[in-house]
Amino acid sequence: MARRECFGVASIRAGLADLCRLSSSLSLLFSLAFLTLLLEVAPARGQASPGDWQGHARQLCEKGDWASALRVVEQEIVHSPNDVDVLSWHARVLAWSGNLAAEHEYQAILNISAKDPDIWLGLAGVYTREKKFEKALQALGTAVQLDPQRADLHAARARALRDAGERAQARAEFQKALSFDPGSGEARSGLTSLRREPRSELRLGNETDFLSYSSAYQGSWASLVTHWTPNWASSVAESVYQRAGVIAEKFTGSATARLPQLGALTLGGAAAHDNAVIPKSEAFFDLDHGWKIGEVTPVRGVEFVYGQHWYWYQAARILTLNGTSIIYLPRDWSFSLGATGARSSFSGSGVEWRPSGTARLGFPLVAKSLSGNVFFAAGTENFAAADQIGRFASQTYGGGLRFRFSSRQDLSFVSSYQRRTQNRTDTYLGISYGIRF
């Protein structure tokens, strides 16, 4: 009987030990499962953290996906409707997208918190886009007063002063920015931008026409363009032509004025020692007007040029009406279309009009140092020589390259092949060198 009791107690003790071990194992399993759950939930919580949604919004802005970036920020506004950082992000994205409603949002934020220099900085950026330069300077002045040792605020104020034409004050602000942050590339590039821009460009060129029916025609020229003020410029040029052993010379001069609401108006003329191969005299005017559309739109800007040119030869009078439209595309591409109507009047014959047209595509090749273009033209010619006075039809195929050694020097090449009536051809080669000072 005693043995049975001992055996029963031992069995119960063994069962309890097994139960304890099972309980410990289950506790361990539950602990591991709970830890795993925490690890899985932690990233989800991290994704909702302010740093992560800001990074997501910034990535969308870099891609130009403004609508998605606004949705990300608006989701945060639902959770934190009075958070100044979230509200300022919404205004910032609106400003980057070009939505001028950002001005009202920044002003509303300033009613809540007017001591944050970043809010004043953002508002100044909106004012600059709206070309309200005085208000932009006032906002930046307030930002600098709130935090006078921030280099980026001084640099922003310097840029605004530079845009307003206050170059001396802008230089002082850029230098302050450097004193607070000696490694500021923004401040250094700003000081570089304040160096006096070149006002004049001297250009030297040479051109040759290899004709299938005659000896080659050659020409050399030199021109000087000077920008006296932002609104006034002048141009003078001297050209020498050689046609079948005959030499002719021409002097050309013009003046350009930038007129409010109208554009750039150029008036000029030319006088020549013609020797019957070039016009004796010329007169011309051009009106150039452009419209900037936007930085992120498929078409960045449009420019239209209209001009009239009179040529007086020994035996003919020519009037040309010229119109050219230039479309500026992203990444420095451009496309232009030009049309010319030429009115010819020859001694002993009647008056006639002849059309011609040109299409040109410009594109970059290597950053800003090398660019190129291709073009096609059909119709009458440019009336530079006696055999080019609307007496034939032609098709011209050509292209060019421009290599910039620096911001002040470049070398340009142009070549074209022209097919004329009567199975005649003209292969043209031109080269020019320009230096700005």
C-alpha cells in the first residue's frame, strides 16, 4: 500500500514537472511571437513618422509629381491639422509647383507662428515668383532678423538684392553668408555671379561657297556688338567679299532698344563699295518679342521675330518680309520656323513676289560646352550676290556646331549643301570665333 502511494505521488510529481516544462515552452513561444509582432509593426509605425513622410513627399517633388506630394502632406494634415511644420510643407509644395495659392497659405501660417524664419523664407520665394521684389526683400529681412547667423538666409537675401539691381548690397550679404559658413557653395557662386558681365562681343568669321558652275566665292567679316545699358545695344560690322577675282566691301551698323511691352526693336543699314556683286546699300528693321511660359512645362518659352529688309542693287530693288517663330523646349532644345516673302523689281521687267521657308532644330550635345543644330530651307536666297536675286529655286540642307571654351569664348562651324535648278549646287562652309569682354 505504501509502495502504491509512493508510486502515485511520484507520478503526480512527474506530471507536474512535465506541465511546468510545457508551460515554459508555451511562454517562450508566446514571447517569441509577440517579439516578432513588435518587429513587424515597428516599421509600419516608422513609415508614419514625420521624417519618413517628409522624405516621401520630397522624392515626389523631385520627380515633379506635385499632386501625389500634396496628397501625402494632406494625409498628415488630417492627423495634425495645427502642426506648423506640416502646414508649411503644404505651402512649400504649392510654391514649388508654381501654385500662387501658396502665398495665402504662408500668410495663414504666420498668423499662427510669426517667429519661424523658414516661413518668411518660403513666403519670400513666392513673392519672387510673383515679381513682388520689394515684398520679397521685406520678408527676407524679417527672416534674417529672426536668425541673423544663418548663412542660407543671408544668401537668399543677397539673391533678392541682386535681382533688384542692388549689386553692392548683394555682395555684402553674400560675404556675410560666407563669414557664417565658409564652405557655402551658394554664397561663392553668388559672388561669382556679381562679377561684371561682358558688355561686348567681337566676332571674326570666314565663309566659302564652292559652286559647281563657277569658281569659289569667299567672304570674311568682323563684327562688334556692345550692350551699353540693359536697354540699349549697338552693332557694327565690316565685310569683304571676293567673287571671281572681284572684291567688294560693306559696312553695316544698327542700334537696338528694348521697349516696355513691345520687345526689342532694331534699326540699321549698310553701305558698300559693291563692284556689282553685292547691294550698294541696305536698310532694315526687326522687332523681337518673347514670352516665358514656365520651367516645368513642355514648352518653356516662345519668341517671335518680324523684320523687313531693303536691298538696292545696281539693277534691282529687293524687299523681304521675314517672320520667325522660335519654340524653347526642355533641356536647351529649340525649334524654329521661318518664312520670307521677297519682292523683286528688275530694270526692264515687272515686279514679282517669291516665298521661301526655313526649319531649324537646335540641341545640346555635351552639357553647356557643345551644341548643334540642323536645318532645311527651300525657296529663294538671301540676296547676298548678283546671282542670288530670286532667279532660281533651291533646297538647302545643313547643320552647325558651337563649342564654348568658356563663358567668354566660343567657336562655331556651319556647313550646308544646296541643290538649285539647272542642276547647279553650292556647298557652303563657314567658321567664326567670338570673344566677350
